[in-house]
Amino acid sequence: MDQEARASDQDRESTVAHLKSAYADGRLAPGEMEQRVGRALTAVSRGDLAALTADLPERPGEVVTIRTKSGRVVRKGAWRVPRTLRVEAEYAHPHFDLSEAVIEHDRIDVELDLAYGSATIVLPPGATADADGVQTDWGGVFSKVPGAPVPGHPHLRVTGRLGYGRLRIRYRSTGRFRWLTR
């Protein structure tokens, strides 16, 4: 994550939600909670926000890291989407279908580190994705979905590095030729 990048309203809201969760778990006193929320709402950079939650553990299931040497990583159907999904692979082709998934977070961070291989992310209707944080060496990023968040719908922020592969972000296909895109 670029610590110098300016924080968005969604970044601030995500940090406030994390602080509220830590308060509910008894990790923050009421005064400290109020102070951190105030600082989160006025934060300028992502680094400012990260400092507010650096000493707080992630809740179970909020961060999932998938590491593999090779193969195909597939998640589809009614799987629970974590708040942060990290994929570290040498020769893999991750495929994440969120169209029927259980999505509990307004914003989902997907961090890709793929040396060789392409990734596909299928979104439910109305969801959006920002893939501006993806660096490619010999591949490309192809997104067929809007990049700006829409209130009331999930928003993915995809970051990371693709060496020799592509990232495709799209909605689930409907109609006669749907079997071609599975």
C-alpha cells in the first residue's frame, strides 16, 4: 500500500469500521476510540490511517493469504469473501467468482503477487472495482466494470504485481453463451 497516497472517504470509513470493531472487542478504551476516530475522519494520507490501526490485530477471517507454487486457485459459489485477500503465486491462475459469494464488507482489498499466470475476478451486479494499483511487466489489466464506488454495492480495490499475466475483472455473463466464459 502506498503510504503517501491521499486517503479517500472510503479509506477513512474502512478505518473507522476497524476501530469500532476493536472497541467492541475491548481493545480500545472509550476515550482512545473517540480520539482515533476523530483522527481517522481528518486523515490526509493512507499512511495516517494505517498508523491508527497498526497496533490492532485483524479480526479472524478479515485477511486471507493464499500461497501456492502452481495450479489453479478457484473460489466460487457461496464462499465468504474476506476484507483483504492476498494471493502470492509463481505459476498460478486465480479465479475468484464473487457473483454468488457472501460479501460482508463494503470494500474488499485484493492484493496480487503473480510471477506467471493470469487472474480473473467476476463481480456481482452493481459491484465496482479499481485496479489502478496493479503493476504489470508483460501482461495487462482488463476491466469491464466501473472503477468508482457506488453506495450500497461492494467495491474492490485491486493492487499488486503481475509479471507475465493478465488481470480480468468483469460481471458474470448471462445468456446463450454463458458457458464460454466460465
